[in-house]
Amino acid sequence: MSQHSVTIEVANRRLKISCPAGQESALLLAAKELNERLLKDSTTYSIKTPEQSLVMTALNLSNDLLIARKELAQEREAMQSKIDLLQTTIKQAVSTQYRKKA
């Protein structure tokens, strides 16, 4: 897949980033989200340097990702339980119908 260069601004710094063709808008949205988080975190925490701000925001984003992964795993387990129950119910219904015809 070909790479395109996209210029983004993060923490008041312009950066030229390579990204796969067709992913430019996703990169721009990610940069926007990061800037919004940096702004929010800088007002929430007592942060002295841009580096501290970036690290704190990265940690918050990582924590959010871990929480989302855990929630997704729990949702998958719940869905699998429902699927298993449905399969059992269908098998029992088919088995009952087969016995009635026999």
C-alpha cells in the first residue's frame, strides 16, 4: 500500500507524518482527538512541561484503550453465552419436532 505524507499539528508543533493512502482523514481525526485531550488534561492536571502533558495524555489514552478492550471482551463473552443458549434451544426444538414426527 502506498504511503502519503500528511502534516498535522500536535501540541502546537507541526509534524509531517507518513500514513497509508486512504487513511489521511483518520490520522487527522486522531491528531484532533489528541489535541483535545492535551487541552483537557492541561486544565485538569498541574503539568509544567509539554513533555509531561504528552506523557500524561498518552497514559490516559492507554488507560481508555485498556478499559475499552476489557469491556469488548466482556461483551463478546456475553454474546457468546447468548449464542450458546440459542443454539441449545434450537437443537432442543428440532429434536422435539423430530421425535413428534417419528
